[in-house]
Amino acid sequence: MSFIPFLDAGESVQIDDLTIENGAERIAVYGRLEIRRDRIGLQDIQALKAQIDAIAHELEGSAHLPERARSAQQMSVVPSPFADRNCA
């Protein structure tokens, strides 16, 4: 159920309705997870903790972390090839 954080293999982990999506430059966490007071709730929180711990361990082991990484939107802007055309 785990993956190597920041190894972009296009993999993701699903815990109930919560998704942890792996990428080379970022890890996305989205969805919903209800932790109930039962065995499944315990299993879900342990799985989430294992993923968060693995991500934290990877970041802590990185020697040169920038203060803030650039987002995908900041990386490049490609001009539209249709900007100078009248498409009407």
C-alpha cells in the first residue's frame, strides 16, 4: 500500500475516499477520510500515518530543500498558437 515518495511512477494510494498521488516534484492529497472508532478506522489512520511518515522521512533526508518549490503554473507559460488568428 505504500510507495516511494517523490518517485514519479504515476502511482497513488487510496485510503477510503482519500487519495495520495505520487509525483516527482509534489505529492497531492485529496478526498475525504472518516476515522471512526472501530477497527477499520484504526487501519485507515495507521495507513495514513505510514504514508505521511514516509513523505516526512524523504523530505527530512533531502539535503538542499528550497524555501518554496515552484508550482507547475510558475514553471512555464507557453504562448497560444491561436493568439494571432481570427477564428471567427
